[in-house]
Amino acid sequence: MRNTLKKLIPYAVVGVMSGATTFGAINYFNVNSKDSDFNYFAPKNSDAKYASFNMSGVGDDFVKAAKMTVPAVVSIKNFSNRKTRTTEQDLFDQFFGNPFGGNPRQQHQTPPPNMPTGMGSGVIISPDGYIISNNHVIAGATKLEVVLSNKKSYVANLVGTDPTTDIALLKIEEKGLPYLNFANSDNAEVGQWVLAVGNPMGLNSTVTAGIVSAKGRSIDLLSQQSRTPIESFIQTDAAINPGNSGGALVNTNGELIGINSAISSKTGYYEGYGFAVPANLARKVVEDIKQFGLVQRGFLGVVPLDLSDERSVAAYNQQKKTNLKAGDGVYLIEVAEKGGAEDAGLRNGDIVTKVDNTVVSSYYDLSFAVGSKRPGDKVSVTYTRNGKQNTVNVTLKDQKGGTSLRSKADLSVTEKIGSEFEPLSEKFKTDYGLNSGVIAKNVIEGSEISKIGVVDNYIVIEVNGKPVNSQKDIEKILQSYSGNVQIKYVDEYGRMTTRGFKMP
């Protein structure tokens, strides 16, 4: 369960939007800005004055940083199948709200065939054409076009994505490109000047300035696309709008300290609160994707309860007849067998308060501190048990319980396509007239099988024209297989659909 306050404030990814909205919002719609009675943020004091504010030298710093950054920030055009994009447009409405009022399906115009269905930004991070962006910018794409600041255009290859952090890595075939260096985002300080560079609202190479407003923000947004989200955003008041997603947040030296990803807004447009994935986390993700083809992520091996979430604590107390108190830290509901936490001596009921140098006040602190590590890495975990503080060293493992780094070649079939499968009972088959079938479980958002419309509890009855009755059947059919995969499945309404994807 999520904190009530988090539910009330709409957080918006700031990249994927329909082409018609991107290019036509200003011309076709009359946006009425209305005051809200939602006063979560303190009202501005009209009598406030700057006590002392020396701007000397800042302008030159901005010019230098802008000149370094603009050539390395690109526009990304997402071309995709119209049927696929319908669901993603619904997600756009969910994240941004519908600022134009009325029925969003009536307002959104279908773009012409050659017009992109999504727009966003990206940052060149190497002279040979590697580009970092957001996962939500490239979601569902059948083609990705990258346009440089000098208007040169390229078709990009998608190297890999990570919904858990909302990071994607692309590649274009070119040499000698301008690029940005990653800064150590841990050294970013609240109050320091930053620039946001991207392509908001179809306006190429736009630079805005602001400060770092906060660090380590969790806004409960990435749970929309991942079961194990990692959120520790840098918050900034530099203006960020739809189209800025995947763009650069840089310091006055022109160094990359974050990838702009989201805004807090009641209208879907800038209201002073933008969020960027920290450079240290983004760099780790793209290095993993580039080297291994997938992200190497370590896990403690626990089921956590966020004690900072009062509603979750209250619900747990009611269900389990306990009397836990809300506060800082993460309560361990369950410690998995043979996981790193159990091996180190952690038990059910322990409260984790620190991992290495990171104070754990909430679930997101824990997920960031652990999820930015790789299997086999050791972390120092501080916890309380019966009021006494203890510290142990935990060796992190992957979700399969291993400590070795893996490549795509090491993945099982179900890991590659993004779902597990459970057999159907014979009674169910008889009742519904099926001769075969397995139930999709733990479908990963953004995976190959999710892209064709399969979600949890849908029934897959055939793979490549062959009936399947167990997960082993699917693994046998697709093991060592390359090429197009055909999936026949049944949805919750009993409709039978056949769709396909290329085996990753």
C-alpha cells in the first residue's frame, strides 16, 4: 500500500506523448489554468525578499555549460504500432492527467503514418554513438530516430532497457560525436546551480536553469513499470516539461549529474518540481547493459515493510494482529531461505536502518542502496533486534540465488521473454473447452511477452503453433531458438489472440 500523500500528488514521466499532442497542443487546445485547492506545498510569501544574492559570474558559467551540453543532447522520436501505443497513451493520461478536460480519447488526434507517436530526449555519452535515455521514452518502439542538435538524423538501435530505474541505452553508428562525462552525483549539493537541457514540447535544444532542490527523493512512480523500483531522484526547479525525458541535468562545469525523468504536476506541465535519475545509478545501469546485455542487480533476499508508510503499517497490523509503530526503517516481514540476508544471520522482525553509508528511512532508501550493487558485492547492514543495534556483512545474490555475473546467454527462456508459467488444471481445461494452456505469472512490464498484450493470469495455449501445458514445454520449444515467436493466448474476456515477437 502506498502513502496517502503520494497518491494525491500526480507524478508524471516527461517523455512519451502522442505526436499530435506534442506538435499540436499549443495550436489545437485552449488550456485553462485553474488554481487548485490542494495546498500540500506551502503558499508563497509575496513579502519575501532576497537578503543577499550575488549573481556575478553565474551567467558566464551557464553559457559555458550550455555550450558544452547542447551538442551532446539529442531528440528521440518513437515510431510504433498504433495498436500498441493505445495502451501507452492511456498511461500518458494516467501519469500526466488530462489537462485539456473532456474525453481524452476524443481530444487526442491520431498522427499521420510518418509522424512519431512519442518524443523525448537523450544524451550522447561516448564519441562512438552510445546514448542514454529513459525507458518510458523508447517503450513500444518499432523504430527509434535520433536527431542531433545539428539536425543530422540517424536510426538508433536499442541496446537495452531497465524499467526498474527507467533507463535505456541506444546506439547510433557514428564517430567523433560530442558527448558528456558523468559526474559523481553523490557530490551534488542542495542549492547548487544546474541546467536542464532537452527538447520539451518539440522545441529542440532548450536550456533551463535552476538549483538542486533536494536529493534522494522517492515519488512512487516507477512501480508503474517495475515490481522492484529503484527511486532516489535528484529534485530540481529547473523547468522540465513533456519532451525533456531522457535529457541532461548538468552542473556548471557541463558534467552530467542526472537524467531528467519526471515532474510533479497537476496539469502535466512544469510547476517547479522536476526529478532526475542520479548519474551514478544511471552510469551503473548503462555499463551493465553495454558489458553484459542486462543489468546486474543484487538482492538482500527479504520481504520488506516500509515503516515510513503509515497506511502500510496499519494494514499489516490489522492483518497480522501486531502492534508495529510507524517510523524510520524497513521491517523484515520475511527473510528468504538461502538468501544473502539469511546467510548473514538476519531474521524475520529485524528492522534495517542503514546499508553501508546510506541511512535507511524508507523502502526506497533500501532499494537504492542495495539495487545499485551487483550480485557478489558485500554490503554492511545495520539493523535493530529487540531494541539492540547490530551490524553484519551481507553478500548480495541475484533473484535466482546466485552470486555470479550473468550475460544474456545465461538467461533461461522465461527470463528472456519476461514471464513465468503455471499449468492449468484438467478441470479448468474441461470447463472452458481447452486442450492445452498455461497461466502467465509474474509478467515483467516492458518484456517481450508483455509487449504483445499478455499480462498476469492470461492463458497461453500455443507457442509457435505447438500446444503447451507446462513451463518446461515453453522452454523446450524456445530453447536455442532464434527468430520470430508466435504466441496464442486467451485474455480475461475469453478472447483468443495470436501475436508475436522476435526472440531476444
